[in-house]
Amino acid sequence: MSGQDVGALAEARDRLRAAHVRPKAERPPSSARGLHHTALISSDVERTIRFYQDLLEFPLTELIENRDYPGSSHFFFDIGNGNLLAFFDFPGLDVGPYAEVLGGLHHVAISVAPDRWAALKAKLADAGVPHEVHSEVSVYFQDPDGARIELIADELGEMYGNVVR
């Protein structure tokens, strides 16, 4: 991408920010109470539990039948602050490999305290999970089914030291 293209994109971003981002004091309250859960797909329930509960230290809170697909499981992990990361498995249904598409999920970013971030990054390395560190506060990796996960040591509502809420 040329410098001219990058400059035009930056100008477009600045225009959008000026047109749509309101100062916090001028924003109406959100109609939402928060993210109830994000649901991903698991090809192996037990492997997913071992990865998220044992490796990443997100406690499993429930394992129930998926009401929309008999025989399928719906299970939940506590990711703090009243938020859940959920999974479905679809036994007998070939869902194929993950493919990034417009409207698809790029990654899930989960905030962890800086000391836990360092410990979890070390656990990923010890477990042989390929990962990449960015800006010394984000570690990116894939779960056993290829879902992209980011553990970020920034506070909720902050991104690399900038308030984004």
C-alpha cells in the first residue's frame, strides 16, 4: 500500500471519528447490559475443556445440551467480570475448517491481569502452543479448533494505554 493510500485511509478514519464518536459525557447509555457470551464451535468437548480450563485457567461453569441441536453440547467458561465464553459441538455435522469471511469472527480478546498474562504466556510456551506477542501486552494464539484468541494485559475498556470505552 502506498503512502498516499495510507494517508487517505487515515483521513477517512479521522472523518469517521469526528462524525460518529461522541465525548463520553454526551453519549447516551447503551441499550445492552453487557456481553452475555460469545459462542464458538468445538470439535472435541473434552479437549476444549482441557485447553480453556486447565491451560488458560478459565473455570468451566456449565455443560448442558444445546437446545437447538439435539445431542450437541453447549458449555461455558468464566472469563471474569460476569462474562462467559461458550462453545457448541455438533456431533455428526461436518462444519468444515474455519474460514475467515466478512461478517466472521476475527478473534476473541480477553483481558487478564499483567501478572496472570505473563504466567499464561509461559504456560502456552510450555504446552507448545504457537503464539505471537505484540506490544508486550497482547499474546495471540489459536485454540485446538483454530479459533483465534488474544490475551491482553490492558484493563477492560483500554487498548494499548488508550481508553476505548
